[in-house]
Amino acid sequence: MRISYLLVAVAAGLSTAAHATSTKFDLACEGSSEALNGSVKTVKPFVRTFHIDLDTSKYCIDSCNVINDILRADPLLITLVNVPRQGNAFNMRMMKQTIDRRTGELATFDFDAAKLRSVSEKAICTPKPFTPFPATKS
């Protein structure tokens, strides 16, 4: 009986370690997206799949219409986008999108003062096997 518990614990540890050290993986993310356009607030479900390749520092979303560069990846956080605050109070623009590698939490904040618009997305992402990027057209 103890041996079976030990085998399950070891198998669980190996599975977690494999995800932690994998450099190519998909993240199936589900949560909510809250948008504020002027004074109108809308909340919608957020469902996206991120295809991450840390070897090439590239990622794409869903059907991979565009393959993007990963801004930064370390053992704790993957930063996909980080546009620091730019402009003045009337035309300020900023955006940040990160994935916490420990918790799987995706956080996006996108603010555009000129358009009186902000979007905040929160989701929990689950690791999945990597789906290769589509072939690029030459």
C-alpha cells in the first residue's frame, strides 16, 4: 500500500518537473476580460491558447496568424508584452501581458487615454502539449 502511494507521489513530481522544465508548451487560458470604453464597462469570457517556444523566444495565440517575440522569460514570469507608460495625460498608452509560471495566472492590462479605453484580462492557464507554429511563407 505504501509503495503505491510512493509511486503516485513520484509520478506526480516527475509530471510537474517535466512541465516546469519544458521549453515548448501550449497554455490553455480561461478567465475574464473587462473593458472600459469611456464610461461603458463590459465583461466577457476570456479563452485563448498561447503556443510558447522558449528556445526561439517566440509565441503565438490561437490559430497563430502572427508569430511574436517573447519579451522576457525567467523561471518565475513570462513577459509577452511590456509597453511602458508613454505620452502625457491626454494620449498616454501602456500595455503589459505576463504569465506567472508558478501559478499559471495570465494578466493583461492595456490602457489608451486617447481612445478613453482600458482592458484588463485575468485568466488561469493550464499547460498542454506544444502545437508547432505553422510554416512561414517564403
